Amino acid sequence: MPSLFFSYSHKDENLRDQLETQLAALQRQGLISSWHDRRITAGTEIDTAIDKHLDEADVILLLISPDFIGSD
């Protein structure tokens, strides 16, 4: 199943949520899976988790906005 990685500014979290809602039917059907940094659990090394999911992703979705461009 193809996996999606969301890259976005946290200021755009509501937009990411809306996109996930649009993709929910595909996820329920088992056609895709998705991941973003808000799924990192307490105690997990943030950079390691992000790198792992980036490496494993089939599709990387960049939610580009002025806040995304301006973020580190």
C-alpha cells in the first residue's frame, strides 16, 4: 500500500486535517496510509522518526504556504 508523508507548517495544521479528511475513504479501503509528525509519540526521537518515515514514504506531500516557506 502506498504511504504518504505530509510536510507542512504547524500553522497550516487545519489544512492538513482537511486534506486527510478528503483522503479518508482511500485509507479506509486500505489503498493508502499516511503519516505526519503529530503522530510521533512521547519519548520518540523526533528527527529519527521523521527521517524514517521520509525514507519509507512513496509520496511526499508538501503543503506549501507562506508559513511553510518561512519555517525551518
